[in-house]
Amino acid sequence: MARKLVVLDYGSGNLRSAERALRRVGAEVEVTADTDAALAADGLVVPGVGAFAACMRGLDAIGGAQLIRKRIADGGPVLGICVGFQVLFGYGEEHDVRTPGIGYWDGGVTRLEAPVLPHMGWNVVDPSPASALFRGVENERFYFVHSYAPREARGVVTTARHGDAFVAAVEDELVCGTQFHPEKSGDAGATVLEHWVQALP
């Protein structure tokens, strides 16, 4: 049976490309801001592009932060993508302004220490041997567009490097996230999404 997913529509993110990528791996997908649908789905995907503060404002406008916290508290799987991953941390710091996040993971999202920003394009990652998401694509490249990233997180952590090292993905029981865009990462990204969908309870 196809897993039923909701891509959370809060005015930010590559909603349609995420929807298409998830349909490609066999999921039923609804793009919506409806709380009941988001809580009832087998999996909730939180996309996000742009600034951390703007994404938090968009989430707050639809009650998204409370929705995500409740879903996690109820044992519902969540996948954050790019800034949708970043907002799961305690805070984001951009241009000397610190914005509170959802706070599932402690710590924050800060500017990369790199000679060229944003970090844009294809990059390899270094998955943990315990990773389920990267099984079979450990040596592939994934597509990144960001200037900020977390440096540590709880769970099975995959790292990458652009200037300094940063967290590229996390698998923490029912909550996962990727700093890269799996929906823009070709077959390798599709494999990561497929592994996440297949693991949904």
C-alpha cells in the first residue's frame, strides 16, 4: 500500500518538486496546510528555502511549529528539507539576528565558514555507517544551496564539508532531515527519499 504523505504548505519551499519526487518513489502526496491532514498522514515533509526567520514566520502563520511539535510528540514521522530541516533546531542565526526555531534538536544553525557562499551545487557527503537513508548511495553527490547549517545533532549524523564541516543529514528515530535537496539530487536523492518512505511505520 502506498504511504500517504503531506508536504506542508506554509509559503516556502519547492512544494511541487518535492511532491513530484515523493510521487516518483511511490507515495501518495498531498500539498496542504491543513492540520488534520498533516497529523493523520503516514509522513510529514517540511520543505523550506530562503531565510530561517522568514520560514519561521510562515510556519507561525499557519500554526506550523505547534503542528510539528504535536506530530513529533504523537510519534508521527517528520522529514525536514533544507531550511525545513534547519527550523527543527533551537535557533537560526543570520546577520547577527537569532530567531528561535522549533527546538526538536538542541543547538543552532549558523553561517558556514567558507571562502565562497552560498554553498551551491553538488557535493559528496560522509554518511554514518549506521545510516539507513544513504544505503547504496554512500559515494554519490547531492545538491546543496545554503549559507548556513547546523554543526551537530542528536541521532545518526551524516556530514559534508564546504569550508568547515557541517551536518548534511540526520536520522533520529522518527525525525529526519537533509540540508541538501533530495528532490533536486537525481537518482541518489530519490533513493534517500525512497528509503525514508519505506521505513515509515
